[in-house]
Amino acid sequence: MKFKQILISGFLLWLFSVIGTALVAFTQQQTVERIAANEKAVLLKNLNTLLPAEKLDNDIAQDTIELQPSPLLGSKNTALAYRARKNGEPVAVVFNAIAADGYNGAIHLLIGVYDDATLAGVRVVKHNETPGLGDGIETRKSDWILGFNNKSLKNPEPEKWKVKRDGGDFDQMTGATITPRAIVKAVKNTLLYFEQNRERLYQ
């Protein structure tokens, strides 16, 4: 009788273990899928903000190219760039770029560059800058980041791609110079990358 009870207890423990493992695996899978869906929704929202729908007719989230690590993009790993086209013709490329020297670490950016090498726009997608100071780079906090729209390496000239405190054309934010300085540098470097790799980006 005791042996039978041990067998039953062992079986129940095994059964609970299997059920528990299955539930954990199921929950994790659901969570991973939900996170991926949320990340894609945020990505599409940012892409559509940079590039209005009427400017392209392809699926920009699927029309991608993998870029090798580049100091100009601030990347140590491969990164995706998103290509916009209309009637099969190049419209713009949106880069994942990193301003590595923000005040509190790396600032992750989406930078859209039209085929004529002017900026479609810049958006911050992740950062650790100080609330009330450096977080003015977010569009919900200020319109500072919108100042890059339609800029290029000819407007202003390359030597003017600095904040005003450093003798450049770009405003810094009150109480925060390091953060905008890092972003201006990253955007300029992305334009240089586009200029050097334009042919390859649309292949």
C-alpha cells in the first residue's frame, strides 16, 4: 500500500511538473509574440511619421537591407535599414543609428534620408537622458528634434554641423549641451554614410 502511494505521489509530481513547464513555455511564447508585435507597431509608427504614406508604395518594414557595423552609424553589430520606394524608384532610406556619447549613454535613433541626401527627419527611439533636461530630444517633450527636417550636408555646410556653443548652427537645449551635441554628430555621420554608400543601399 505504501509503495502504491509513493508511485501515485511520484506520478502526480511528474504531472504537475509537466503541466507547469508547459504553462511557462506557453506564457513565454505568448509574451515574446506580443513584445514583437508591439515593437513592430512602434517601428511602423515611427517610420510613418518620418515618411508620410503618400511618399511610398512599398512595404518599408519588409524592404530592408542588413548593414555591417560602422563607426558612422555608431553600430558595433549589424543593423537593418529600411528602404522606401515609389513605382519601384528609390525614395528614402531610414537608418538605425546610435549616438554613443549621450550624457547618460547611447541614444538610439531612426534617421530618414531622402534620395536627394536631405533629411526626412530624425526620431529618438531609446535613451537614458535626464528627465527635464536631456529628454527634450523626445517629440512629446519639445520640437527640438524636428529642426533636422530637410537639412543636408549642404544645409548647413559640414563645418557647421555642431551646436551653437561649439560654433555651429544647431540649438542646444537649456541646461543640456552634451545630449544635442551627440545627436547632431550622429545625424551628420549618418548623412556621410548615406553619401558614401548610396549605390549599395538600394541593391
